[in-house]
Amino acid sequence: MLPRRRQELPPTAGLPLHWHDLRPGTPALAAALAAQLGTPPLQLACSGTACLLIALTTLAALRPQRRVVVVPAFTCPLVAIAVHQAGLELRLCDLRRGHYDMDPAALHAACDEQTLAIIPTHLAGRVADVDAALAVAHTVGAYVIEDAAQALGARQHGASVGLAGDIGFFSLAAGKGLSIYEGGLLLARDPVLRERLQDTARRIVPRSMHMECRRSIELLGYAALYRPAGLRLAYGNRLRRALQHGDPVAAVGDDFPLTIPLHRVGCWRRAVGAHAARRLPAFLDQLAAQAQRRITRLRGIAGIDVLDDPADSRGVWPFLLLLLPSQRQRDAALAQLWSRGYGVSRLFIHALTDYAYLAGIVPAQGVPNARDLAARSLSISNSPWLTDADMEAICCVLATATR
Ligand SMILES: *Cc1c(COP(=O)(O)O)cnc(C)c1O
């Protein structure tokens, strides 16, 4: 049995905050990131989900006769909640077998003249096949929204992800790379659409002193505890409690409220993000180099498949997403690793159809490949705090589980 690690590792490689990030400064977070990524102006919102809600509200006003939004069947439950809150109808698209992309034939079948938008998703920092979604979108006249919540900094064909589709969004939530505890960024190539997204936000997003105070305190807590000495308190104890109660959905934080808060992001949090953003390019390079080494090591274990990027693209590496040959073997590995502090976890527990609490807003659909991905995958943190010795301990468990 693997002993509990002395200090807790985070499940994803967030950029740690420094104390001097917390000083006041110019609140130029969106401008700094647009310059770094080489994108048109970015629009800051209070979460990635809020970005999606603003995007859907904007597009629904442009095409009021279209109501259906097509999403991959294995994605963040918040995506389903945003579609519901926008007053639209969700349709799931199954995945390619053993892959994060939507299956092209299933996508074709899921889309028609009712389709408002298709949401290809850069899951786990991997670069999604946006071109396939664009091809289907063009035939039915739908929009494409790139969900790049987990992929800030990822590039395809030499440009930031999020620009090939009509709209894209990034998340700045805790644990997703650069964080201001909760935040998100919208991007769009077309200046007219950018104007419309801003108009929508002005219309539906209120100021809230109360929410901004709360997020500011949460950001201070994140700055204090997002380190190996603090993560047991901030993350590990809750994880182990949920697993003991047999509640994996709570363990990975898949249990979201069904209403998305909307409010404007204050100057101080924007300044904190702008300070930290200066370290982001070097941090992402460091993570990419570490990921490449560890993928090579993992692929040396028979039966392990590590999800990687397509040609001419360079994703980001908050964690490595692995597929084991069977659910039984995946569960055997997790039984050793999940609660031991090694940053090994699961991405989402279920395909979207299988969350009991989403039953009212997600249609019941057969999505065997999404279920298969949920059943056979696990994630390994790509945090720089995870040492080569930790990685060897993890590989040893994986080798035993797949033997
Ligand atoms: C986290 C996440 C979101 C939502 O982003 P928040 O900033 O947490 O609201 C959307 N899509 C995916 C794939 C995500 O992982």
C-alpha cells in the first residue's frame, strides 16, 4: 500500500501566487493577456461559465428562432448549467472512442436548422478539432463557441485557441492555470460580435459589492493555501471526507449550484491577476517540458494511453489525462492513489447524462463513448511540486494495476 504523501499535491498545476502579487496596481489583466497571447481585446467576466452565458445570450438574440446548443457528452457540468440558465436546450454529442473530441458522424447527426451553437472543448488543455465543428456548423448555419476553460495559452495553427470559432472563452478559476479565484475571459475575432458581447455584459451583469468582497477574501485564502503546506486544509481533507462518504462527485467538486452568479470583477483582483500573468509564459513552458518527459515515462507502461495534441498544435498541461484498458484497472489504480496526496484524481466523474442532480436540465441520451472515457480515465497533476520520485511511485501503482 502506498503511504500517504507528507504534503498534499494539487490535482492541477495552477500558477502559485506570490505575496507581492497582492499589492494594488494597474487592473490591466485582460490587456496583458491579450498582448501575451496575441489575440484581439479580451473581455473579462466573473467566471468561465459567465462567459459562456454571455456568449449564448448574445447569439440567441442574433438567431432567436434557434434554441439548441450541442456540447460534448463528457464536459464540465457548468456548461449544461449555463445552457439552461440562458433558456436554451441542451443536446449531447458522443465522443470519438477513447478521445476527447466529439465524434464527427455523431456531431453531424446532432445538428440541424434548430442548432444555435456547437461547443468544441479543449479538454484538459488538449487542442480540440475545431475545424470539424466549423464544417458542420457551416452546413447548418450554427455558431461555434470554443470552450477553452482549461486551455489558456494553448495554440493551434500558430494562433491562440478560441479564435477559429466565432467566440471562445478561458477560465481563471482556482486551479485552472492563472487564477483570480473566479474569473473568465471572452474572445472573438469579429469586432462587431465583440461589441455585442460587451453590450450583453453591460445589460445582464450587475455590480455586487457583496460578491466582490467574498471573491477577494477567497483569493486571499487561495494565495495563502495554494502551496504544499496548505493544500491538505484547502483541498485534501475535503476530498478524503467525500470519498469516505462514497461521494466521488463531491470529491472532485462536480456538484455545482444550478444558478450562476453574475457580477463585475473589481480592480484589485484584476491587478493581482495582471501581476501574476507576467510569470505565466515561463510557467507554461516549464509545465510543457515536464509533461513531455512524463508522457514518455507513462507510455513505457503497457496498456497506458496518454491523451495528446493533434498535429500543428501546442496545448497546455495542467494535468495529464490517462486512459487505462478497463474500468476495473482504473479503479484499482485510484484505490491506491486518489486519497494519498499525490495529485491523482478524476477529471469529471460522469458523462453529463449520468449526474443525478442535472436530470432536469440534461436530456437522457445514449453516449457510450463518453461513459467509457469517464470510466477508464484518471488525471495526474502536472504541478511542479510533483517530484520525479512521486512520479515513479505513481507509475509503479499504474504498472501493477495494468499487469
Ligand atoms: C471549469 C470549466 C468551465 C467553467 O469555468 P468556470 O470559470 O469554472 O466557471 C467550463 N468548461 C470546462 C471544460 C471547464 O473545465
